Amino acid sequence: MWLLGYYRVLWISLNCKRMMSGSRIISSATEVASWDIPSLPAQAFQSLLGDFVNPSLWLQPLGELMKLEAVELRHIEMELVEPFETSGWRETLRPCIIVAIRSKGLTGYGECVAGAGPWYSYETIQTAWHVLEDFIVPEILGQEIASTEELQRRSGRVRGHPMAKAGLEAALWDLLAQARNVSLANLLGGTKERIESGISIGIQQDISELLRVIEQRAAQGYKRIKLKIKPGWDREVLKAVRKRFPQMQLMADANAAYRFSEREHLKQLDEFGLLMLEQPLDYDDLIDHAALQKELKTPICLDESIKTPEDARKALDLGACKISNIKPGQVGGLLNAKKIHDLCWERGVPVWCGGMLETGIGRAANVALASLPGFTLPNDISASARYWREDMIEPPFVLEADATIRVPTGPGLGVHVVLERLERVIQRRAEFVS
Ligand SMILES: [Mg+2]
């Protein structure tokens, strides 16, 4: 009986904590995932606790150890509906690594967002594959793991390579959520049923083509438009867009295309009432962004410069940004993304979830993340059809009439991964079995 009493106190305190505090729900879920508690039969809990609070939460086997029986890597290559161009590169084909982890008859899926070349970051498909195959997978294969914190500790010996780590970690999040029969959004501590969707529009041939594309996207329901800019494709472009769409929520992303010496030019962008200016300066910089923010009226949002929760803390301490873009793939996974969210939430800094041209698998994880309460700005999470003729998942993500996307409620990612579609675009495969 003492053991049952222990469980009862533990579960009551846990669920009260979940119910009572909005933002603290997030850390509760994190703590839950890390507790090493052997599960008791569901029937025993049901008779012990009745319907108190939420039966589905009570019956979750929290902290259950998951033996990682097999890990499968699939390098796939998907054709984009249309090319996507930024200040530094142009993509027509989007490669990625789909990571699958199997345990207890379940399969968790995650997406590694490293690109074909080291343009956005130093990681590529090849480096991510190498780091996963030769270092991280051997470290965790056959191990019994109860939490994403534990995975982070085990993979922590590998310096950097956040995209490789994030792909594997996302698969574990999906697996843990399925094992607990809750949605990933629920496990992360999400509070929203729908998330706000924005769209990112790449650099076009000319301004008239850009205006046509914006018109088309606005007609589809997107209310916040992000434009990629670069030197020579900035002030005149924004002037024309603002003239045509005076009320539109508009922002610009430079992907680190400017130098601090060009700040007088950047200050001219203040006149367009942008929601924010994203990553104007170097991809590793915090210091110059802090100096620039002092001179700009437009809020700076950092993207490439934030690769860890510590980067985020330093950026906020320095005043290098007023808004943060959080990409789980870039910051080493959903756990770090949550930490950055929590930090920004505490400091009153709004955040939104960025995109890396994810398939439905990565998109589903991003949607779950964006259901956290601090994601108060529209996210770069658009409908599946914006990028893909046929997504990897069913049902695909669609844009609702109010420019939102529904957060899946089924276990794990809450979407079905269509394996036949993965197989059609596969370039390379490796399976590791314990
Ligand atoms: Mg960006």
C-alpha cells in the first residue's frame, strides 16, 4: 500500500501542477519526461484514482523506459512546388533525413533539416548522416531511455551538429508521446488548438511578379507575408509592396546579407512599418545586431544567430533582438526550442516558429511546438500544399479560413506517415538494429 500511496501523491501533485499554471505546464511536461518511474497497470490507476482531473492524463505511463531497438535513416529528396530563393541560395529540390526510432512495436518519426549544401548553416545532409551514423546512433542504440533530456545528455559529447541531433530527438519525442497516448503538442505543454500561419515568399524575378505572388497568397488567406530581401532587392521592393498592400502584416528576412557598415541603408526600411526585420547581419553575430537595434525603430528578429538556449540568453541580455524566431531543427531539437520559448516567455519577448521547408513530418513537430503559449506571432508554418504536390503525411496540413492551422490531437505527431511516398523519393537508407 505504501507504494500505491507514493504513486497517488506523485500523480495528484503532478496533475494539479499541470492544471494550475499556464506557462509552468511546459516545465512540468519536461520534468515528467525525465522521471524514472516504472509504470503500473492502467486498471490499478483507474480504480485508485477514478476520473479525477483527466483520465487520459492519469493513465499515461509517465517516465516509462523505452529501449531504442532500432534506428532507421532515410535520405529523401522532394521536389518543391516552385523554387525558393533567398539572399544566399536557391532551392528546387529539398533533401532531408527522415529518422525513425522503433521501440515496443511503436515507431517515432523525426526530420533532420540539414540542406544539400552549407549555405544556411555548416551542416549538410552528408555531415548529419555521418554524425548520426558514426557517433550518436551507436551511443543510444539498444539503450533504455525515458526522456529527451537523457538523449540530449548522451548526444552531448558531440559538439555542434544541432540539426543531426534535432532529427533524432524529434523521433524520440514522437515515440514518447505515442507511448503515453498523448499528442506531441500535449507532451510539450501546448495550449492552443490552432496556430497562426504566415507565409515566406522568396526572391522573385521582378517586382511585378512578386506583387502577383503576394496577391495570390493573400487570396489563399495568408495574412502575414514575409519577404526575402538582399542588397539590391530591398527598399524599392518593400516600397512597392507597401504601396499595393498598405494594411498587410509585412516582415523582411535578409538571411544575414548585410554588414554593420550598411546600417544607414537599413534604417531606411523603418518607413515601411515592418512587423520585424529578420537576421539582417552576420549569421553568427550578436554584438552588431545589438548596436543596430539601438538605431532601428523596426524590431530585429534573430534567426541564424540563435543556435542554442545560451545564444538566446546572450542575445536578450545584449538587446540584440526584440523578437526571436525558434527553429527546433536549428537549435538542437524541441527540448532546446522549449527552453528558448520559456526564456523568452519569462522576459516578455514574443516568439514564432520558423520553417526549413519541412515535409509534413517536420511540419507536424513545428505545429506542436507552436502550440505553446509564447508563440504569439504568426509562424512560418504554411499549408503542406505551399511546398509539396504530395506531402509525406495524411491528412496534409491545410490553411483554415482564419489563417490558422489545426494542431493534431492524435497520439504523437498526430498524422499518419505514408511510407510508400517516402520510398518513392528515397536516395539512401541505413538501418541499425540492437
Ligand atoms: Mg530566417
